[in-house]
Amino acid sequence: MKEDYLATALSAVGEAVIAIDSSGSVRHLNAAAERLVGQSLAAVRGKAFRDVFRLLPLSDHGVPGDAVRATLRDGKRVTLAPRTALAVPGLADQQVNGRTVPLFDDRGRVDGAILVLSEASEESSIREELRVREERLKSIFLAAPVGIGLVKHQVIMDANDRLCEICGYSRAELTHQSALMLYPSEEEYERVGREKYRQIAAKGTGTVETRWRHKDGRLIDVLLSSTPLEADDLSQGVTFTALDITERKRIEAALRESEEQFRRLFEESYRTSEVYRSLLNSSADAIVIYDLKGRVRFVNPSFTRIFGWPLEELAGRRIPFVPESEREASMAEIRKVLSGTPSANFETRRLDKQGRLLDIALSGSRFDDHRGVPEGMLVILHDLSHMKTLEAQYRQAQKMEAIGTLAGGIAHDFNNLLHAMTGYAQLLLWGKGEGDPGFRELEQIQKVGGRAAKLIRQLLTFSRKVEGERRVIDLNRAVYEAQKVLKRTIPKMIAIELDLGERLWPLTADPVQVEQILFNLGSNAADAMQEGGRLTIGTRNVVLDESLCREHLGLVPGDYLLLIVSDTGHGMDSETVQHIFEPFFTTKEVGKGTGLGLASVYGIVKSHAGIILCDSAVGKGTRFRIYLPASVPDPTTQAREADESSHLGGGSETILVVDDEPFIRELASQALKRYGYRPILAASGEEALELYQATPSRFDLVLLDLGMPGMGGQKCLQEIVRLQSTARVIIASGYADGQQQTLQQDGAAAFIAKPYDLKALANTVRQVLDKTS
């Protein structure tokens, strides 16, 4: 009765069913199997299954036979590939699916097997293909070490192993918890949410840098990239990738710019192919999926953005972007990946579509199909070009800073020597006429000293030790005035053209130093156009955003004035361009240039919180671009104009002269005595303070050197003003070093630059003494 019921049930099944006992004999065929075999159950019952299978209209009879033997031997189910073609006339294009199922006795031993054969429908083929694709994609992402999560209604619905590793929590501790648990504060959590959803609304995906609190309490820097599962319905949830960029942020702090830490790919993912694709497309790094022969199967949008090739141009082809110099090392790395060893942060170089060479960090891993057979390779390409550029700029900035410090120190010491030489020459000229012996020689000493002082000022300008008198100026007016001078000084076969922007923003700058920039650049351009050419000076209002400022150290986003000076001269090679701003570097013949012109321009621009960039190529001319921060006029910052040409005469007051250089103290003493003053000398701030503290009322004025060992000029000034708030102090210095405003707040009444003209010294002393307290 039991077998009758079973036979009746099997006859109703649309699939062909063949039952085989443990000895390999056929025990039962249902109606569908009888039609397929072409014989009745009675005719084949008890026959060996291999003989019955030969009656099946299959192109390969060994496939089901092997499957049955495996099931009888191992007691496991076996699925036949749907590629076995039917040989029935009129059905040659159809396929069958097959599977074997073991039968067990009461003791659990294999007692037989059932072979089921069915026609493969289009729907089942599609379903199988989708399953294979999903398994392939899943195997890819299981090998990728990037944190992946799913958030719905602000709750973490799922997280992969890498995400757990980043934040220190297990998956059980993370899932079904509020995403707020990862953030150091509710304010930061809300900020990230606002920024992400703003970007998602604008462009479909959002990328935000934030900080998470690790389970152990420390803060880590994280880069989040989020994409909604449904573009028009955020309530369906958001997938995100999380990269631990703590180390990258440490490098950014050293470079004063952001620098991305290399992202890693995904380790575990979700079940649908659409989710996987959204994760791939949300990556900021270039991602390529290859087959085992190196042909492209997929590239993400970031690959197209970085390298220029879209998927349509590359599908089924090799990417022509490996330079010959990198081929051998790259092939060795690829062989390692295909052998099953993942690659991480392999630094190499690749060409983009335009032929530009990019620095790249490569990570890759092999992926297998659903049967565990190697199928291809997934590669992540992280663009290091920006980081390499910043590193080069940082090294260049350090070098220029070191050169500036050295140049400033040399100039300061030389300035003191020059001060004494020109000062004593002035004393010797005192009262002499043109007919007196030595008059002309002393005048020549003065002239040579003036030239030397100009060179020193250029050195100090390069090292940013000279701040100058700054006020709000019109850059177009400064260019126009400089053009009139240049027309008289450079050869007439050089045409000067102006390309001035309209309604320029105001600029707070030293007008003399701005003119010096234009004269130096104009003079250099003229030297590069010995046979004639065109010098163009242009101005523009520009707004620099954060993306551009990341490319150049020292720039911050905001409003800038752009000054462009270009020529049609012979140009420079890249090696020369790297050194043009260094002091004493020159390409001119001996005796025709000091090498300080561009160095002083560099110093002026840096002291005004700007940057200068040079583009040049041999035979194509040179272009300088100078970015200077725009400003809003402020009457309180206008430089005070003083009439230094008038001689105010001398006096009889007592003046405390403080300087650590003996010859400068003596020079100032003799000069002040000739004007009737009573000088008292001190060799240090400590000595001056001791004298002043004894009898403050004794001194009418203090002439105080700023740069002295020990206490120094600024500290001495503060102590003197503390002893007597009405004290009048003149600061003497070879460089301002940006301290004038601070020194004024400390109580300085005036400043005089070293080496100073003795008449100018007398005028400054008189002006300060005549001021009412």
C-alpha cells in the first residue's frame, strides 16, 4: 500500500524521477521518467542504472551516472550543471537541470538514490544567474578590508568585521543600536547627518570626515561615504563605508593640510547586487575588477574621474596605463595577488588618459566564483599625487625657511657693521665742504654704503624681517604707476601691455614693496627678452575655495587679488624654476645680477600672507602668478605719514643709549653730542634697567636696540614702562620682524631703522621729545 501511494504521488510530479537501490538497480520510474526513457517501469525494473541511463536522450550519459555513484558512496546531494542538452527531435535547444538525493534506511545508512531531471526554464536560468552573480560579488567584498554598515532610522542594522575592528565593538554590540553611540557628542552626530544628507540631496551620495569614539575611549578619525538604498526614499536605509583615517590626519597636521589615508576595500557585504554596486560607486578611490587575463570587467566612477577612461572604452580590454618603468614591478605584484596573497599600499605610478603620470597606492585581492574557483582580481587605486605634491611643497618651504633664517642672521650682523661704517663716514663729513680733503672719498663711502644697505634690505625682505609701512592701496593704481617707470627703464623693443580687472578689491600692503615686486619681475622679464618681446601685467579678483588651497601650502580660502606678470622670453627649464627664489641664485653672467631680485619678491609676498607661483618652459616664456589676500579699508591701520625731510634741531636732554655693539653705542653718542644732547651709554638691557631704576627722572628719552642678547630690547622696554609709564622710548632695529604693533602696545614711542642716517636720528629724537605725554 505504501509503495502504491508513493507511485501515485510520483506520477503526478512533472519532473522525471528515477529511484535506484543501494545495489545500483532501478526500482521505480514515474510517468515522466518512462516517457524520457522510452520504456515502461516493468521493462526496466531491476536493471542496472547505467544501462537504463543509456536510454536517456542526453548528450552525455556519464554525467547523471557519476552523480548517482557519488550519492550512493557519500550520501550527499549532487546538483548537475544545466548544460546537458536534450537530444529529443524538435527540442535540441532545450536544457535540463538534474539533481540526486540520497535515501536512508532506519539506521541512517545509504539505502538508495533518486535522480530528478527537469527542463530548465528561462525563469530558473535567470534566477540561477542572479544567484551566481550575487555569490561572486559577495566573494569580492569578503576579501576587501573596509568598514561597511547599514543604517535605518538612525539605527545600525548591520556591520561587517572591518567596521567592528575600526570602532572596537563586536557585531552584536553594534547592531540594533543607535548610531549615536559611535560619536563623541550629539552635536557632532547631528553635524555629520546634516552634511551627509545635504550632499545626498545634491548629488546622490555624501562623504564626510568625522571622529568616532573607539570602545577603549580614544578618538579616531573616520571618513564616511553614504549612499541611500533607494534614491528617492531615505527611509529605506543608507549604506555607508567607513575608513579609519587617523594616520592620514596625523600627516595632514604635519603638512597643515588634509591628506587621505589609503582606503581599503570591503570585507563583508549584503545580499543584493544593487547594494554592492552602490558601495562600489560611493568609493572615493578608483576601483577596477579584472578577469584572470587582465581584461576589464568593471571600473567605478572614481576611476573615470581620476584616470579619464569610462567603462564603455575599457570593457573587455586591458588598460593602457602602466608605464614601461613600472611594468616589471607591477607584474610581480599582480602575480602575487593572483596566487592568493592580497596586496596593500603598493606604491607605483600610472598614466592617465592624457598621459600625465600619477603616483598611486595599489591594493588588490583575488576573488573566486561560487564554487571556489579563481575568477578575477579586484584592485583599488588610491591617488597619491596630491600628497606627493604637498610633501614636495613642504620640503621646499622648509628649505626656504632655513635659507631665510640664515640670510636674516647674516644680514643682521652685516647691518650692524654697515651701520658703523656709514655712521662714522657721516661724522667725518660733518661740517666739511666739497673742497675739503677727503670729502669726495667719504661721499663715495656713503654711496657704497647705501648700495650695501639696499642689498641687506633685500636679504631681510626675503627672510621676512622687514614689514614695511602698510596701508590700503589700489593695486591697479600701483601697476599703472610702475608701468610708467618700466617704460623708461626697459628697452623700447619690449612692449608693455596691461590687462587690469575692474572694481578690484582693496589691498593692505606696503606700496613701496608692491612697486619692488613689479620692478623686479619687469626687470627679469626684460633680461629674458634681449631681442624684444611682450611684457603683460594683469590683475583680477579671485575667490579661492578649499579644493585649490589644499594644493598649495600657506593658502586659506577667501578673497584674493591675483597679480599676473608674464613675458614672451626664452623661458626656464623645470630644474631652474625650482631654485629661482633662493638668495644669490642667478642665471646671469658674473657681475650682472646679485640673485636677490626674485628672493626679495618671494619674501614680500610671503610677508603679505600670499603665495607666488611660476610657470615656465624653454622657448615658451614665463608667467608669475601672485595671490595676495584682499582686505577691507580700516582707517586705524593706515600708516602715519611723517615729514622726515624737515630738520627739527637738537637739544640738551639726557638720552640713555642701549646697544650691545660698542661701535654703534659710540657712534650714537658722538652724533647726539653734536646735536647738544647728553648721552649715557648701556651695553645691555640689564645694565640699562639698572641705570633707569636708580633715577628714572634723570632720563628724558631712551634709544633702545631691539636685538640684544640676554634680556633683549622688548623685555627691557616693558620693564622701563612698568617703572615709569610716561617713559619715551625709541626702538632701533635692522628689521621689524612684524613686532611694531606689539612694541607700540608695550609703550614704544617711535621706530628707527638701522643703519640710520644721523640727521634722521636727530629728527626722530626731537619729534619724540616734543610730544606731550
